[in-house]
Amino acid sequence: MKIKGKDLIKLGFKKAKERTSHELGEMNYHYYTYDVSKHCMLISNSNDEKNLDGGYYVEFYEISELKFTELEDVKKLVKLLKKAEKG
């Protein structure tokens, strides 16, 4: 199942809005972040870089080689990270 922005919000992600300006004009885009700890964050791709199916993917901020493209996988990941955080 593709990952939608509202799914990420339900899981506790925060929407980050960006604005850039270049020779083609101004661009507005957004992505989602989830702070696991002060040293670890999950981040989605931006809305202008969605997957072929129109959904988002999620990766660790510092480890872009690990991409999660299925909603159920992201739900499990967040649950595990919350559990690990509690010790």
C-alpha cells in the first residue's frame, strides 16, 4: 500500500515546508520527518519526488540506502523504534 502524507501524520511525523528560488522561479515543496532521538531521524522524500505509484518512501536521515516504501513496514518500524526508545 502506498504511503500518503496523512498516513505519516497519523504515525507522528511532522510536515516540513520548504521554499526555494532559482532561475526557473520559486518552488514550494514539503516532506515529513520523525524524530526518533536527538541522534536519529526518519525522513520522507519530498512531494515533488514521489514514487512512481504517487506515494512517499521513508528512510533514516543518515542512511539513505535503507528505503521503506510500504505503509505497513513504516508502521512496524515506528512501533519498534518507540519500543526501543523506552528501553
